[in-house]
Amino acid sequence: MAAESLPSLVLETLFSFLDINDLRNCSLVCKGWYKFLNDENNDVWRLNCVRKLAEEALKSDILTNCPTYKAKLRAFYHAWNPNDCSRNIYIKPNGFTLHRNPVAQSTDGCRGKFGFKQGRHCWEVVWEGPLGTIAVIGLATKNANLQCHGYSALLGADDQSWGWNLVDNHLLHNGDSQGNFPLLNNAPKYQVGERIRVILDCDDNTLAFEKNYEFLGVAFRGLPNDTQLYPSVSAVYGNTEVTMVYLGQPLDG
């Protein structure tokens, strides 16, 4: 029997034993398999979600904006990297939220699992604890530091990172303020729990932000196109928590 003629029930059973990389390869075998795996809510993706994701994440509202099982799985593979963060940060069991331990005189950062240098990407950040004096979200290369002594804007402190300090609405890069953001008179400060969308366009080399689904504008232009750029954050407040959910390609308009 030809591969593309296998019944859906058989495909579901076979594919349920494969990991995400094998499934990606299977989608290239034939049109039938591509069409089957393109259904992002079938049992193949559901079973992978159940295996990989914590029950807490699936039952909470963390993944509200990931409407399909495949989208939820994609978000998990792009979440905070427990092996690429300050020693004062750990990733909670839900897989999407980082927790900064209450360590004095330290600024601590974390990167996502995947970096980008092609295409357009969007992820959501929610700061779920006190901001403290400095709370920065943005981008970093692999060469950016993830911990420093004292309280400072670690993200944006050098030419390897770009950040938006949610406390004072300053943009930061190469150790300097790049101006206020957003460009509004008396721009409101970030309130704990608000959703920030970070929009990276590697084709235009820009970084933009939305807050509560309102587009705030382009924050940085002229980003490098020859190195991977990672979703990143830096924090100073003890016991603060930050959740990051990768959403994929941003929707225009």
C-alpha cells in the first residue's frame, strides 16, 4: 500500500510515536501526509502536547493565544531555556515562566531556546511579579551576559542586546538610552499582568512592541542580520516571575 493511501487512523497511530523532528520530516514525504499533519488539532499533536507539556500549562490561561495543539507544542519548544539563564533564575514546572530568586545586588537574565535571523516572529511576555527598579524585555545574542553584579539594565548594556525598560519606558542598547518608548506624551507605565507582544522582523531588521493588542510602534531598527537573536529578559526584583509564549509569525493589521 502506498504511503499516501494509509488510512487516517493508521497514520495517527504511527505518528503518535514520533517526535517533532520526525513529524516535520514526515510532512515532506507526500501531499497526503502533509495535509494530515497540517491539521494542527488532530490526535497526533494532542498526544505530543500531553507528553511534552505540563498539565498546569495546558489547563491554565498561559497558552490562551495558542489555539491549536501544534501551536502549543511550538510555544513549548521556543520557551525560556533552563540551560541559558543566570544561576539566580529557574524555569517553573509549567515550562513557560521564569522565577528570579531573591538575591541581593544582582541583575539576572534569561534567553529563549531558539534564536532567529530569518523571517518574522512574535512572542508574548507577561511580567507577573513586581518590576523593581529595572525590568527589561527584548533581544540578545548568545554573546550577551546573563548576570552582573549590582542592579542595572543588563539587557541593552552592550552591543549584543536591545531592551525596553518597562519601569521608565526607556529603550536601551550598547549601554545607552535610545530614547523614550512609546513615542507618546505621558505614555502609561507598564502594569503587572499586561500582555506585551514582541515582534521581530528579520527581513526589515526591526523590533516592535504591542501592549494589550495595541501596536506601539517600531522600537529598534538596523538589527544585525548575520547572527541569531534570542527572546530575552533581565530582572532585579526577588521572586518576580516572567512568562514568555512564542506565537509564530505575527498577523498584519
